[in-house]
Amino acid sequence: MATDTNAIPPPTINGSERTRRTSFREAKPKVLRPFDTAEVKILLLENVNETAVKAFQKQGYQVETYSKALVGDELIQKIRDVHVIGIRSKTKLTKEVLNEAHNLLAIGCFCIGTNQVDLQTAAKKGIAVFNSPFSNSRSVAELVIGEIITLARQLGDRNTEMHQGVWNKVSKNCYEIRGKVLGIIGYGHIGAQLSVLAESMGMSVYFYDVLQIMPLGTAKQVDSLEKLLSISDFVSLHVPELEETKNLIGEREIMGYMKKGSYLLNNARGTVIHLPALAQALQSGHLAGAAVDVYPKEPAGNGPHFTDYPELLKCPNLILTPHIGGSTEEAQRMIGIEVSSALVRFINEGGSIGAVNFPEIDLRAISEGENTVRVLYIHQNIPGVLREINEIFGNHNVEKQYSDSKGDIAYVMADIADIAEENLEKLYLAITSTNANIKSRMLY
């Protein structure tokens, strides 16, 4: 009998007998049902790093893991009952999928981007989305340095020739990177780290950013993209995917401003370079080389699926990699730690710092033995809600309260002291009965 190598392997389910004294009450229609962290269900897909699995197990959560992405009915079936789902870049959490997620409190994107999640639908359902935008900065910066050296020495072409049995020892158009100018577009976490590494290699660094930023080392900021392109031997992109950055580098920028014989590297987002223009510039010899790690359309899984850009395969001195900028053991460990920490904080304490689609608020954690109830109230951002909720709190001692909004969604955290057990359900029902209520919890 043949083995289906594409079949999704059986899940691994791990749990712990450890429970926390602090439990939380989840929003359920007309019922206030307490349960502790041993009942929290976590679903992790796409080989989320073991650091996250261990962090969740330490809290006593039920953890179910899969090595691949789930799709279609299988994803819908699994997401229905879980409280947290952790994904990387291949799982698509669309509106249709999220509408089936009846108990979902939060989504963890164990990667940089969140394009695979319908953020607006998640917010409207009171689901906070967390990611890790900076944990792979060093890995990407080091990859760029490797690409710069590889392009300057034409190592990719020499390697391919050797594998074909061709000995082609040449020095023409092969250069040291010392003394060359690196132009960085986007001077954020990755761009700044790249700046330091490049300077240590003897390069001169200039950068362009829409914000005025204090440079590191001797890097210099220029006031226009066109100027940066015109002075740079190597141009490296490190910008987010926005409407303003779509096709940021096209035929006009490459042929009109970049030096003849310069190099272009994209480890940012697939839409920021117009790939047909890049291919034309490489074929014509205007560009001496390029490196591309990200693409407008990427395969959903590993295998012989990279078929959408045949024009690139014919280009000389072009490094093509399958979106591996942050694919190092170190980066994945840091991403696992950062995202799992944010999710644990949100589940156990209600803090939403780092959420990308959600108001970011936080309060000091409730101390062990403290006779305090924390109310977490996610609601529509409409007039009169705070007055209504504070009237409900009026007969209680509110020790701390924090409220903020983001778009159509608002979030209130309030710590109420010395509330009697028999009054918990009355308070809960009053809160969840408000017209603006989206999702509410009580931690105690």
C-alpha cells in the first residue's frame, strides 16, 4: 500500500496536571462558567517552535500541534473549540474560518507578517492577533550580507557551473565589497542592524526612510529615494507591505536612477519590486546582479511549486531563495518566546500589548491571594459605553481601570476589589448584556 507523503500527520497532544489558582470566566450566553488554565486549548500549526510549546505547557494549557498547515474543513473543524491558534505564514485565517471559531480568544502569528489573517474580522469578534515583527532582524541582516558578497563575487553562477562540470575561473566583474556604497531603503530594526554589519565590512552606508531617524555609526540619511538609488552600488529593501510600497521599485527606479552595474536585493515583501522590470534589467546588463527572497505569490508548501516567475530563472547572477530570511534556529526560538509570552499574558492577565488589530492596554497583574476580580470588556467603540459600564461598576470599589480604542473596537480592563462570590454572576450578566458587548471575561 502506497504511503501518502502529503498527508497531515497525527497531532501531538501535550498537557500538564498543573493548574493555576487564578482562573478566568469566559463569555458564555447566560452562563458564568469558571474554568482554570488546564481547560485552555491551544492549537499550534506549521511546526511552531518548541519554545512556544513548552511555554504553553508550563501554564498547564492543553497543547495540540501539527507539523503542517491545515486548510478547508479540517481547519474549520479544529478551530471551533480552541481558545488560541498559533500559525506561521501558510495557514489562512479568513473570515469564513474565523466565523467558525466560537471560543477563540487570540491568534499567534509566529512570524513577522499577519497578511494571512483577516485582521478586521478577528477584531470584530474580539480576537486579539499577536506577531513577532523584530525577532528575526539579525537573521535577515546576516543573510543580506551573505547575498552582497555572493553577488559581488558571482558565487551563485560559479556554483551552478561547477555542478554542471564547468570550470570557469574568472575575475572580471568580481569585486570586494570594501569601499562600496550600500543604500538601505527602510531603516527599521533590520535596516539598522544591516547598517552596522555593512560598516564593519568596510562599506559606506546611506539610507532612505519616510521618518527622520538617528543613524547608527557613520550611516547617513538622504532625503529622497531617487538620490539613494543614484549613489548606491548595492540597494537593499527593508520596508513593510503597504499601498505606498507596492511596486516601489519598478522600471523607472531601476533603469532611470540605479547605477549601471549596481545590485538590488529584496528581503522585505514580494510586492515592493516589479519583478518583470527586475528581470529585464538583469537580462540587459543594466543590473550586475540581484537577490530575491520574497515574491508577490508564494507556494503554500514545499516542493516543485515555484512556477509563477519563469522570466527570473533565465537571469544571470540572480540569487533566488524561498522566503528564508528569518529561517534560522535562533530566530524561530526568539519568535516562539515572544509570541507565546504575549499570548500567555493576554489569556492569564488580559494585557494586549503587542496586538496588531486591537487596543493595546495593560494593568499590573493581580497578586496571589489578592481578593480582586479583573473584568475584561471588549466592546464596540460607540458613544455612551463607558458611562454605562461605569454605572455597572458603581456599587463596587474599582481599584484600577484602563480603556483604549482602535478603530471600531474598544477594550476596558478594570480591577474590582472585595466583590462577594454571590455577586460575580450578577456583575458578569450585567456586563455581557450591554448592547455594545463583543466578548467579556472575568479573571479571579
